[in-house]
Amino acid sequence: MKFLNRMILGVIALAITSCVSLPTPKFSLQNKNIFKLRFQNMLALELYSAGCSILSYGGVEKMCEFALQNPADLVFQIGPSFSTVFFEKSTRDELQSRRTALWKVWEVQKVGFYSVDALDLQPSLADFKEAYANRSILLLSSNLKTKDLSQYLFTPFLKLDINGTKVGVLAFSENSNRLQEKEWNIESIDLSFQKIGRELTADVDLFYVLGSISKSARQEIVLRSQRPVLFLGGELSERNTTHIVAENGKYFFAKTPDLGRGFGEITVGHFEKDLLGKTEQQVIGGMDHSFRASLLDAMPKTPNRCSQILKTEEPQSLTTEALKP
């Protein structure tokens, strides 16, 4: 039986109107007491192991091996994962090949949706769309918009139903000095949340907010929100968390190792105290939540479907060492 039943309501395109009351995509998790939600944040096109010369972790091949052996009920990714800022010496063709490979790898891992970051759209929105073409993964962003701010570039929010508990899922980006001149725009997080949050508040019990955004931006959202908020992501400079960090019973935060070195797993539902061991549990929006972050060893035991994708998609000149910052 498939516990994850993805239902897309209406026609969703890469550019939709700014009206946030349009039919929204729903993800539904039903008929179990406990569900596992798995995510990674900020891969930054690092498909291979990342770390120092002594300790090297992660890579999409290892993540693939783990995902195929340990299926989750819902898998998503948090940007920036397609940013080219670390690989400025590489050619456009090399980078596009790497981007295409990552989309295909994620489909093998059954990624449901991706929180797009502004840095993903460098050097151009057209390049990002070209690499994404014909993919089935839903693109989510609550404040990336057209130049005149009249339309969203991607789906602005989605609703997640977990055994009757309604979760509004949002994704935000912040401006960065790494962003070059662009043909699109970033609406302020505060203004975007006012618009979307007001629309969703009556329909949801809590919010999941995704994105590599600062603590100050997270606090702006909390001040506006009438529902508890669980933030997933965080800035590269922030420490990873070993559990869900709680502030004032309304603001919750969890961050997993960046650059593909590991993953985070949120366990949600209704479970007995300490069922999951010593991990700290939080009740958010009426549901029990627990979080763990795990590092991945650098290499899979045997080549897998993702290994073949990398071998097929990437040009010979695009080696790991060539792409180091």
C-alpha cells in the first residue's frame, strides 16, 4: 500500500499567477501512526563526497544507496542545490550536465518537491528551467517572482495532510551579494508571508518553512504567524542541530549537514514518549515531532542506479577535483 498519495489539484506551471488562493498541490500521508520525512539542504551541486582531505562524507551515490534501502514516506530537498557559485571555472555545458544529473538522481530517490533558492537561478532562469525540463519534481518558492512582482515563478505553497493534521509548506529565499543582475525578483519574506500566511492560516494547524534563510528572517515570520512554525534549512554558517530546537513554544528549527554530507529525518505522528530513544521530541501543531541528522560515508558499497546516471550524464572533463572551490 502506498502511504504517500500525491494529488495535484489544477494545472501547475513554472509560472503561475500571484493569486495564492488557486488550487494547490497536496501531499497526503495516511493510515499509519508514524511517518518519516527525509530531506537534505544546500547541496550546491556537490554530487560527490564533500569535506576535508581526511574526513570525506556524502555524495549522491551514497544517498541513493541509503534511500533505496530505507524508503521514507516523503522526501524533499532544500536549496540552493543547483547554484553554480562554487564552480565559476566550469563551462556552462559542464554545469548544465551536472544539474541534469542531479534532477535524475532525485527522481531515483523519489524526491517529491524542491524548495528553490535564488542562487539556483544563476546565471539565468532559462538555464535552470532547461536543466529541469521534463522532470516530475514539484518546484516550490513563496517569494521568487517575475521582475514586476506580479507573478510567482514557481508554486508558492503546498498543503500536506498528515492523518488529518494540516501543514502549510512554504519556501523562502533571501537576497545575496552573490546574485548578479537578474530578470526576476525576490519579494521580501515579511511581505510574502503576510500574503500567503493570511490565506493559509484558517486552513492549517502549523507551518513548515523551508529555505537557507537567516535567523532574523525566521524571527520575522514568527512575529507574523498565528500558527506554530517548524523551520528546516538555515544558513551555511549555522551549526547543524541534533534535535528540534524550540523557542517560546512557537518557533522550532532543525538543520542537517550541508553539501550532501548527510541528511535530516523528521519523524511525525503520535508516538509514546521516548519511543525513538533519547532524541528530544516536540509537540508542534498537535503532532509529535522528532529529528535526527546523520552523516553519510563517502562511497556506496556497490555501484547503483545513481552511479550510472553520473557516469552517463557528466562529461569526462567534469571531475570532482576540477569542481572544488
